[in-house]
Amino acid sequence: MFSSFTLLLPCLMAVLPSCHGKPLPAEINWRNPIITISKRIQKDIEENPMSNGLSINLPDQVPGTKPIQGLGSAIESLTAFERITDTLWGSHHQLSVDLNNLVGSLRNYMVRVLQCPTRKPSSFEDLDSFLKSNQQYVMTLRPAVLRRLRDYMNKLLSNLNTLRTC
């Protein structure tokens, strides 16, 4: 027994120094989920060609027109888009699920890796009010929202470096 413990002790001593400390942050590849969402949006747009001719000006409550100012603003905009897709398509629609997963991943990265200070949650009262007052126009709003979301995802894709800051 003494000889087997003697052989095991150097192995344990070699492993122990690597078992403490904060792990190095893993680089997260958001490019793939963003591209997946963009392709899903483009597919939805192409499947409804009649809506391509519609030109609807969405109000400022629908995000996507302002520049991305770091991870916090991206999470806020994506959360608003998630609320919109939940309302217009339902929370079980694949686009809503994909947005939910991306927002969760970004929030996790913001808190655990970047250790950003906690932000006050955004109030979406104006957005919710807009969606509620336009419930009857769901089929008209969907294509406009899809185009705005597609443009935002493309902007996010070309500005991935902004997701490295709080």
C-alpha cells in the first residue's frame, strides 16, 4: 500500500496547482448563431413574397435603428426583438427560441466573463403598448419586423468586436 501511495503522490502534486484560480475566459463564437438567425429570417421573408412589396415605417419603439454601443445595448435590442417575436409569432416559434438562446448566451458572457456592472432592466412599456394597440395588424407587422431584425443581425455581425465591451 505504501508503494502505490508513493506513486500516486507525485501525480496529485502535479495536478493540484492547476486546480485553483479563475479559469481563462473562453472566446465565444457568436457568429454562427447570428448567421443562423439571419438565414432563418431570410427564409421567412422569401416564403412570403407578397409582403416584400409592403413598406411600413416602424416606430422607434422597435429597435434596430440606433448604433450598437457595446454588449449591454445589443442585449437590450435583442430582448426587445424577442418580445416582439413572442407577441407576433408566439414564444415557441423557432425565431423566438433562437433569440432567447442568443440573449442568454450574451447575458452570461456579460456577467461571468466581462464582469460588467449590473444594468437596470429596460422598460418595454412603450413597445408593449405599441404591440397591444396593433394586434390586429400582425400579418402586416411581421414582414417589417423581419426586415428590421435582419438588418440588425447583419449590423451585429459586422460589429462583433463591440460585444467585447460592457
